[in-house]
Amino acid sequence: MILEIKVIAQILEVIEFLLIFVFALTNLAFMQSAQASGFDGFAVKFYDGDNITIVQSGIKTKVRLACIDAPELKQKSGQSSRKVLKSLVAGKRFRLNVLTKDRFGRLIAEVFITDKHSDKYSYNVNKALVEQGHAHFYNPSSKGCEGYASAEQVAQAQHLGIWQDGDRIELPSEFRRENY
């Protein structure tokens, strides 16, 4: 009887390992596919200025825009940041440059839409939000995100969007820490 319980416990451990392994492989294949193919899709929900839900082949996936941090909806400029993101992406096909996944399972990605003058996915929506002052540059991993810091400096110098009162702003991370 004790031997049977030990065998069953070992079988369950093997099954658990296999399930985790299959999940990890599926997740890895999805990430590699997303990075290699550019992950074409379309957005269906805009939570705020840096979080969206997309659909590709009928599958919904949450995406956190990489390299930026937009104001929270309850912050000054939060609603306008979401409105600008929606105006740039809604109804358009786009590609993601997936950098990683976060602890919540969201893809962390740059969003590219087609340029006005070509069919190439060359217009970086994330960087455009920073350039226009609707988000600030945020790069906790210190990977990628080339050109964002200089885009933010230009927006600050021109007092665009969140920088309209100079550099006296409450960063979204500070707002979250104090209010959530």
C-alpha cells in the first residue's frame, strides 16, 4: 500500500513536470514566433496609454508598451494619453517587437504601424507617444529602447503633453505607489 502511494506520487510529479515543460515550450514557441514574425494583430482594448489587448488569429493577448510609462487614467493627461494611443493604433494592423514578458504574463513590446508613405511597419508608436509628450521614457531592463531618452528631452524642451508645466510632473510610478 505504501509502495503504491509512492509510485502514484512519483507519477504525479512526472505529470506535473511534463505539464510545466509543455507550457514552457508553448510559451517559448509563442515568444519566438512573435519576435520572428513581428506578431501581426489588431488592438481591441485600450486600458490606458501603455496597456492594450490585441487579437491575433482569434487569440487575445495583453501587451504592455515597452520603453514607456504613460500617466495613469486618474492622473492629469491620463485620459488624453489613452486617447492618443487609441487614435494611433485602433483599426490598424501593426507589428510587435516583443522584448520580453512581465510578471503578469503580458508581452512587453514596441508597437509598429505602417508608415504613411510605405507599407513597411516603421512607425514606432511607443516612441511617438514619448515624442509627443504623452508618456515618459521608462526602461527598467536597460535593454533596447534606443532613441527614447532623446525623444523625451525634445518633448520636455518643447513643453509637450505631460511636460507642459516643465519637469515638475508626478511620474506614473510615483502615482501608483501613492494611490494603489
